Amino acid sequence: MVTTTLSNFRAHQSKVLDAAQRAPVEILSRGSRRRAVVVSPEFFDRALQALEDQADAQGAADARREGGSISHEELMAELGL
């Protein structure tokens, strides 16, 4: 991961944003305090999708652990079909 200072980000925003298209850029202030990480929109979308997929997988695993079953007729009635 590329690292830059907050003051360098302020002075060279365009260059930092260009760099973030290739790899995440960590922005630090006061020496080592992490303030932000700038990523490309594509990276952000992939990361968000991965988190959503993980939550879906966890929900499915939780549902399987709950056990129990429902008949086709009960499901249709519950869905109003």
C-alpha cells in the first residue's frame, strides 16, 4: 500500500487520486496517525461486494444451523401464492 502525508495529499490531490487508481493510498497525519485510505471506485465496489457476499454466506450458514423445515404448501401460503 502506498502511504502519503495529509499535507502531501492536500498539495498533490490529483497525483494521489491517480495513484489510488492503481493501489490503495493510506493518508497519515502527525507522523503516523492513519486518517484515510483512498481507493479506486472499482476497488471499493469489489470490496463492498465481497462484504455483502460474506454476509449472505453467513446468513445462509445460520439458517442451515437453525434446522427445521417447511412444506411447499406452507411456503406458498406464507408467500401468499
